[in-house]
Amino acid sequence: MAKPTPLSIPLLFLITITIAIPSTSAKTFRCTTAGATCQSIVDYLPPNRTTLRAIQSLFSVPHLYSILGANNLPLNTTASTPVPPQQRLRIPFPCLCSNGTGASRGRPVYTVVPDDGLWHIAAQVFSNIVTVAEIQAANGIPNPDKIEVGQNLTIPLPCSCDEVGGAAVVHYGHEVAAESSIEGIAQQYNVSQETLMQLNNLTGPQDLKAQDIIDVPLRDTPLEKTNVSEIDDHLLELFWDFGGMIETCSSMVSNNSLDYPLLVPSNAYVVTANACVKCKCDNNTANSMLQCEPAGMINASCPVIRCDASPNLFLGNTTSSGCNATTCSYAGYNTTIQTMLDSVSTCPAPPGPGSSATTLNGWRLVIFINAVMLCLLFV
Ligand SMILES: *[C@@H]1O[C@H](CO)[C@@H](O)[C@H](O)[C@H]1NC(C)=O
Ligand SMILES: *[C@@H]1O[C@H](CO)[C@@H](O)[C@H](O)[C@H]1NC(C)=O
Ligand SMILES: *[C@@H]1O[C@H](CO)[C@@H](O)[C@H](O)[C@H]1NC(C)=O
Ligand SMILES: *[C@@H]1O[C@H](CO)[C@@H](O)[C@H](O)[C@H]1NC(C)=O
Ligand SMILES: *[C@@H]1O[C@H](CO)[C@@H](O)[C@H](O)[C@H]1NC(C)=O
Ligand SMILES: *[C@@H]1O[C@H](CO)[C@@H](O)[C@H](O)[C@H]1NC(C)=O
Ligand SMILES: *[C@@H]1O[C@H](CO)[C@@H](O)[C@H](O)[C@H]1NC(C)=O
Ligand SMILES: *[C@@H]1O[C@H](CO)[C@@H](O)[C@H](O)[C@H]1NC(C)=O
Ligand SMILES: *[C@@H]1O[C@H](CO)[C@@H](O)[C@H](O)[C@H]1NC(C)=O
Ligand SMILES: *[C@@H]1O[C@H](CO)[C@@H](O)[C@H](O)[C@H]1NC(C)=O
Ligand SMILES: *[C@@H]1O[C@H](CO)[C@@H](O)[C@H](O)[C@H]1NC(C)=O
Ligand SMILES: *[C@@H]1O[C@H](CO)[C@@H](O)[C@H](O)[C@H]1NC(C)=O
């Protein structure tokens, strides 16, 4: 072989560097309102067989029920439940916007163990949800080879709190599966391809790579049932109704509530109001209203929650009279849990211009009531 010419030396050097740099599949999301906070979700496909407890701990999620809710797993699922490698799990976390991008606020915190390295942590522990460079930036580490055993690293998960098309959304960090397309993902989550491409700075199919985390905004609009099948065969009976996170349910939580705006993606639930209320969003109900009920045994000191204007109705109860239905719904919490009566009529519309028998003649009568006093610890 000929001696390297002056030209081929830098070329060789360049190739070596290209090979040595690990794949950087994570991308930060645009988040323009500095200081904005919100709840966000990111996919995690564990590299090894693990348990829900280990994942909860890895991502520093305070309550297991947050993970159960984001994945629509039954509330009584135990922390020791095994999770096979590559099972897609959604991790809920708080997001903070700063300097044009969003990152998880203060967590997860990862403690460096012997023989660790940043590349191993990014790629083999957090499955490339973050890159080495992002961990370095978040923790002010100039030299990636210099981390110390016992050192705590904040892992910046990608997220955003930006509105999309003028509406509040849940930004879901979706890990791109092999063979998926922009069109397919857009269809699966009922997002326009233009929105998806613009949010993720994609110019064409060539920019979409398996294992990339892309920003999928889950909106608040009704949707026909979509066929989503991402279920790992051998976990079928556990992860039964898994997958179809399409958009968020509408809720009537008032803007002075601590959980405002309560955005719950379809096929998911949240436990809120000091673990006293469980609100679920079914995959496809006609109006995609959030359905809330007492959360049960998680917090033993929860009050009985009922609608004062209709004391026979407890939170989540519905009475119907002909085509009129009245539900005792959740309206938010701060020092008290607030409820309201939500009346929906499906009575046929009176004959008139533009009306038809199949049109949902929905009217809502909303009565806000300050319900029961909460004398609980805020956690
Ligand atoms: C969990 O709750 C479901 C109902 O939501 C019930 O059918 C099931 O038996 C419960 N499992 C355990 C282990 O308690
Ligand atoms: C914000 O981003 C700009 C450009 O990306 C960078 O130069 C600057 O150091 C960043 N500031 C902070 C506080 O991260
Ligand atoms: C998965 O297994 C690999 C190889 O044993 C190991 O390096 C890595 O730390 C493991 N990841 C997790 C999250 O346990
Ligand atoms: C790292 O975090 C752990 C758990 O929160 C804590 O016990 C430990 O003291 C922290 N270490 C450092 C160096 O801050
Ligand atoms: C978008 O992609 C182009 C080309 O890949 C790149 O030059 C540009 O910096 C990207 N912009 C953002 C905001 O990521
Ligand atoms: C999807 O979203 C649009 C709004 O962007 C909405 O009008 C439509 O009903 C949704 N559902 C389907 C199946 O497209
Ligand atoms: C859903 O997808 C599966 C696998 O792609 C397919 O076998 C099934 O027929 C689809 N169901 C509907 C209702 O489209
Ligand atoms: C939607 O919910 C129904 C009943 O709750 C269930 O049978 C169906 O499989 C769900 N569809 C999806 C896409 O999750
Ligand atoms: C909160 O809602 C009330 C009525 O729904 C509205 O008048 C008020 O402007 C809202 N406040 C904020 C900060 O959005
Ligand atoms: C709590 O909610 C009540 C009723 O909506 C409201 O009047 C009050 O201002 C709220 N308090 C705070 C601290 O937001
Ligand atoms: C009303 O709500 C209470 C408390 O959530 C529940 O135990 C009860 O079964 C409900 N009754 C009806 C008729 O739905
Ligand atoms: C339903 O509610 C509407 C409005 O309050 C009322 O006019 C109508 O008579 C009710 N219909 C039935 C069947 O109760």
C-alpha cells in the first residue's frame, strides 16, 4: 500500500473519528417559552430484562402509579412485575423549558458506579434517550472520561411544553421503531405529517432513523379508533390494553387547580389530588371527556368526594333521565377537591336548519362546587 499522501491522512483521521463517535440518536425538542413547566412522556425500551421497580428507581419517579397510569397498567400491578428487554414503556416526568429546549426537571438522577462511563450510561442504561453530549451539558462535565464513582448525574430527558397549533398538548417522546415512516407515525397519533416534520426538523424520510426519539404532540380532539399493535407477544396478558396513546381527553379542571391543565393521553390515566382521584382517558369515547373517580386505597386519608348540589352523587357517579345524563365530575384541587355536575344531553335535536338525528346534541351544564376539605400532606 502506498504511503498516505498529505490529503489522505486527514481523511483517515476523519473516518476513525466517525467510527469512534457513538451513535447519537437522541434529539432535543424545541421549547420556546423559557421557564414553562408541564408533564411529559418519553419511551424507554429497557436493554435488559428488568422490573417496574428498577425502572421507577432508574428514572427517579416518585410514585409507581405514575408509571402504571402512563402505561394503562392496572393500579394494583406490583413493583416486582418483570419487564422483558425492548418492551416499550412510557415514562412520565416533569419538563422545564430553558434556552430554547426542554429537559426533564431535576430527574432522573443517576449515581455513577465503578467502571461506568458516560457512553455506557447514555447507550446501555438509558437506551439512547439521551446522548453523552447532553449529559455533559446538563452536568457541566468538560471531559467525558472524567466522572467519579458516587457522582450524581442529572439525566436530561427530551421534552417540550410548547403549544402546537394554538392548543396545549402532551409532548410524547416517541422512540422510532425500525421500518416506521413519517406517514405511519403521523397516522398512528393523528398528527399531520407537516407538524411532525416541522417539530422534529425532518426534511424527508431519510431524516427518520430507528431509535430516534421524536416529538409527537398528543392533542385534545376526538378520534376514531386506530389500530395500534406494539405489544410484545409474551407480555400480552400483562400489557393488555397497551399502546394506543393517541391524544388527550378534555377535562374541566379549572385554571386555579394545582393540576391544571390536566392533560391525560388516551389509554392512560393519572392519579392526582394527593393520590385521591384517578382520572382515565379511554381510547375512544364520543367526546373524549376525562373520567375521574376516587383512587381507592393508595392514600388512606382521602375524603369522601361527592357533588354538593346533588349529594347522592359521588365523584364518578352518573344518573340519567331519558336522554339526559348527569355526572359528578372532577374540577381540580388546591386546598380542596373541587367537583362539578356535568350534564350531557343526547336528546334528538329539535328540527331546524343543519340539524340531523345522528348529530350529537351535546350541551353541558356545569356547576362548580367546592367539595370536601382536604386535610392532607402535600407530597
Ligand atoms: C387487580 O384489580 C383488578 C380489577 O381492577 C382485579 O380484577 C384483580 O384481581 C386485581 N389483582 C390483584 C392481584 O389484586
Ligand atoms: C443557550 O444556548 C446558546 C446557543 O445554543 C448557548 O450559546 C448558550 O451557552 C446557552 N446558554 C445556557 C445557559 O445554556
Ligand atoms: C444491560 O446489560 C448490559 C450488559 O450486561 C449492562 O452493561 C447494562 O448496564 C445493563 N443495563 C441496565 C439498564 O441494567
Ligand atoms: C447522590 O444521591 C444520593 C441519593 O439521593 C445521595 O445519597 C448521595 O449523597 C448523593 N451523592 C452526592 C455526591 O451528592
Ligand atoms: C435542522 O436541520 C438542519 C439540517 O439537518 C440543521 O442544519 C439545523 O441546524 C436543524 N435545526 C434545528 C433547530 O435543529
Ligand atoms: C385527527 O385530528 C383532526 C384535527 O387535526 C381532527 O379533525 C380529526 O377528527 C382527528 N381524527 C382523525 C381520524 O383524523
Ligand atoms: C390491526 O393490525 C394487525 C397487525 O398489523 C392486523 O392483523 C389487524 O387486522 C388490524 N386490525 C384492524 C381492525 O385493522
Ligand atoms: C380501546 O378500548 C377497547 C375497550 O376498552 C378495547 O377493546 C380496544 O382494544 C382498545 N383499542 C386500542 C387501540 O387500544
Ligand atoms: C382562568 O379562567 C377564568 C374563567 O374560566 C378566566 O377568566 C381567567 O382569565 C383564567 N385565568 C388564567 C390565568 O388563564
Ligand atoms: C383554590 O380554588 C378555589 C376555588 O376554585 C379558588 O377560589 C382559590 O383561589 C384557589 N386557591 C389557589 C391558591 O389557587
Ligand atoms: C358511586 O360512586 C361511589 C364512589 O366512587 C361508588 O362506590 C359507587 O359504586 C358509585 N355508584 C354508582 C351507581 O355508580
Ligand atoms: C333533558 O334536559 C333538557 C334541558 O334541561 C330538558 O328540556 C328535557 O326535558 C330533558 N329530557 C328528559 C327526557 O329528561
